[in-house]
Amino acid sequence: MKNKVQAFGKFLSGMVMPNIGAFIAWGFLAALFIEKGWIPNAQLSSMVTPILTYLLPILIASQGGKMVGGERGRVIGAIAVIGCVCGTDSPMLMGAMAIGPLAGWVIKKFDQLMDGHMPTGFEMLINNFSVGILGLILMIIGYYFIGPIMSVILAVLGGGVSFLVSHSLLPLVAVFLEPAKVLFLNNAINQGVFTPLGIQQVEEMGKSIMYMLETNPGPGLGVLLAYSVFCKDKATKSSAPGAVIIHFFGGIHEIYFPYVLMNPAVIVAPIAGNICAILFFNLMGAGLNGPASPGSIIAFMMMTPKTQMLVSALGVIIAAGVSFVIASPIVMASGSKSLEDAQSQVASMKAESKGMAAPAGAVKITGEIRKIVFACDAGMGSSAMGATKFRNRIKAIRPDITVTNTSVDNVPGDADIVVCQTILQDRAAKSAPQAQLVTIGNFLADPALDTLFEQVTASAQAPAAPAEEKPAEPEKKSSKSLLVKEGILLGQKADTKEEAIQAAGELLHKLGYVDESYIPAMQEREKLATTYMGMGIAIPHGTSQAKGTVKKSGIVVLQYPDGVPFGDEKANLVFGIAGVGDEHLEILSNICGALEDEEIMEALLTAKDPAVVLDKLG
């Protein structure tokens, strides 16, 4: 049950978090220019309502559609939510959270039904009309049903909040809110409930206490100060002051979670601190003009109306003071697990609840796994080889799992696990917030891949995969033009990887595969993340932005018997790649096959005749 709640929470936050900048822009606009703002301006404040009414719901719905249905889901989600917006007078953030994923699911199912049945030459016509027609139908459904229903739900929730406020019961929210933070459910509560209610209150009253419930940095500050002063363990005590700065000024509340987990009884302190702060805010009629994200004291105060700066500051001080007083004796009297153990526990919990990466060697995969996506910058080289090798590795045990590859910025919405290099993890998390993230050093031989293999093959028996889920075999007719004898250079020497990449790029250009401008793009790609794959293999290629300079798909092979340094490793075989679509994947698949055969690898490494390499790979 907890896993399902966490999955739902990460899905909700996945729709909102990529668009939090728009919420902040709206919050600043309201804080500065509305009638009760810092510098009232009737003309500029006229933009507040259109942003709330149209921009924010469209952004959320399009993100929800993209998470489920990819780029086509993004478009149809934006179309469908207009029905919700026009069908009610209430802000439709919750409506967007409902209809966006629904629209993505609809277009995804349509695409699955049409797969393999689309008449040649009519693809663009069908794709465009399907989004338009299905989007129109969903727009009408949103207008007559989803919008009004969500308006009623919002009214009920708003009535509940009014009841809690009028009866001074709102502080009790802290009883479940603070433990939810440690379980990483805060985003689900904050973005899924507090933000829509807060926006409605801001529209009516110019401010909302909803924005103060989860973002107040005071409760966590009190816990960290208690550890800074009274903790008996020197290492933990010395780490706490740094955590104070990160938490209070940086707004990263997760920094104090390990300190709570070391002494679970400490959770009483932030609960009590937030109860007192919310009670104070309620009595003083406090509120913020917009969401304070992240929960830094800077953001918290910047979103405060100018007439209530002192009230907001006192609320933070009260929360921190009460939390500190209660946490101090618990910290002094209780034994605790080590900070390192607590941080490891937090990492596993965060990976489970948010789809983020656990530390290398500690990957913890949860839930049903149906699709694993290997992602690199361009989606045509490193990730293709990594996906092929891992697919071959698990297909006999888990044929029901689809393993594919893509560019890191275009991960499909149905991905359960995304595998990427560490340097790309932020882009992967942004592209696929619904997926669990596994970060690696290289795509062919990494301990995290071994751990992933062990976890996804742990079940004794796996069902056979449906025929349509099996990866399509690449067409072999293109291999002769992809790799030619003139594209194989043996016995080469290079002192640096830049020299090897330059040589590969020049050979691609000489053979007519790419424009000359593709060569510096290969060097730029190497700076972004290494193209060394492990096992003596490197596959340099251009950035995703350089795909327009590729004339036709092609691969060149350069053999370096003495090796070329790629970081701490040496590459003996450098494959320069230029890909249009998926035409080059056959050669990459053959390379992966060669890696499984020691005799073939030895032949490639020692070949004196290009015909040998061509025979082994072509």
C-alpha cells in the first residue's frame, strides 16, 4: 500500500515539479503587483488571472500527457485541458492533473492499435488527425464532466479547509505532514492538494496559509540545531551545522531526514514545532502570495505580503524554537544509528518513492518492471549498445521485459526504469519523473548493471512476452553500406582520445557520411559524457544537435593495439558513428554479440586485414 501511495505521489509531483518555475513567476507577479502587493500595478496584475486560468493548467496537463504518451501525449493533454478550463470558473490545476494523463493514455492506446496497420504514405495525416480528433473529444468530455467534477471536489476540499481554519483545527495537519516528509510524500501532498487550494485562496483573498504548511523551514531547523549542540557523536555533531545552512538557506529539507531516522522519536519535535507555527499563522491571518519552492527562508519571506513580514518570520522562529526544545533531550538521551546508515536508508527510500537513483551498488528496484530504457545524449550510440547487451543478457530469463534505448530528453512515458550515465541523471529525471533511475559509469561493464540484472531476474518464473512487445530485429539489408572496407583502419596510434575522435570524424567525413561540422560535435559529445563503453570499446559520435549534419548512416572502425586513454581506461577499438534513424543499430548489435565471444574479440583486436573486421561485424 505504501508503495502505491508513493508511486501516486511521485506521479503527481512529476507533473508539477518541471513547471515549478511558472508557479514561482506567477507567485512573484501576484506578490509584487496585485492591489495588496509590494508595488501595486493594475496593468501588470492583469496577467495574474490568465496565468492561473490558462498557463498553469496547460503546462501541468501537457506534462502529464507527456509522462504517459510521450510527445503526442503532451500535445493532446494541452488540447484536452482547455475543456476543463472553460467548463468551470474554478482554477483547473486538479482538472489538469486528471485529464492530462488520461489524454496521454488515450493517444498511447490509439498508437498501439495502429502499430503495423497504418497505410504507407498516410502516416502524417493519421498522426495529426488522431491527435486533433481525440483531443477534441476529450476537450468536450472535460467541459461537461471532468471540469465540473473537479470543481465540486475542490469546493469540498476548500470547505474542509474552511472548517479546519474556523475551528482552529488546521494545526493538526502537521501530525501527518511531518512524518510524510520523511517518507517523501510531501510533494504529493504539497503539489497535489495544498497548491490547488492555495491558488484558489490567493485568487479570493490575495494570500493563502496553504503555502506555509509544508514549506516552513523552522521545524527541520530545530532538529538540526539540536544535533549541532547536544549530539554525543562527534561526526554527526560536526555535520549538523553544514546541514543547517543547506536546509535553512538552500531549502533542501531532505537534508534533515537522516537526523530524524537516527532517532525516530525525534519526529515528535518537528510535529510539535509545525503545530505551534500553524496555530500562530492561523490566529494572525497569515499567508503567502505564492508557493515558496524550494522551502528556503529566502523563498518563504519573498512570497510573504509586505504587511506580514514580521508574522512570517515569527512563525519560522516559533517552529524552530519548539522543535529545538523538544528534540534536544531526545538527542541527548537516546542512542542512535550512525548518520551514514541513516543516509543510506534515506537514499533507498528516495529511490523508491521518487524514482531517483540510489547510490552505485545500492540500486533498489521496486514494483512491476515491464520496460527498461537506456538513455544517452543522442540516443544513437552508447545507449543502443548498452540496451542490446542488457537485452541479450536477460531475454532468456525475463522475455516479458522490453529493453530499448533513446535520447535522454525523450524517454517514453511508459518507462519503468531509466539507465543513464551519472552526469545525465538530472536530465533523465526531468524527462521521465515517473521512472526509477539507475546511474552507471559505462554501459557495458558496470556494477550497477549487475545489480539491476540480479533484481529484475530475481523472480523464479516470468511469463512469456506478448509478440508485439519483443524488440524488432534490425533490417540487415543496410549493413553493407554502413560499414565498408575503406572505413576500417588498423594498427593506429594516438596519444589522446581527442586525436582518436578526430581521426574517426575525419574518416566519417571522407566517406561522405557526415558534414565536416560533425567532427567538432563529436568532441563536444565527449566533453558531455564519455563514450567509452567498457571492455576496450569506445563509440564516439556527435551530439543530438548535430544530427542534421549526418548525410547518411555509417560506421568506421579504428584499431589501436596499444590503446588510447579514455579517462582511466584504454580503448583498443574506436567505432565512429553517424546515424540516421535506427539504420546503424545492426552493427552495434553485432559489436555487442562480438563482446560475448572471446575469439571474435581477439580477432578484432589483432586483425591485420580490414576484410577480417568486415566479416566479423558485417
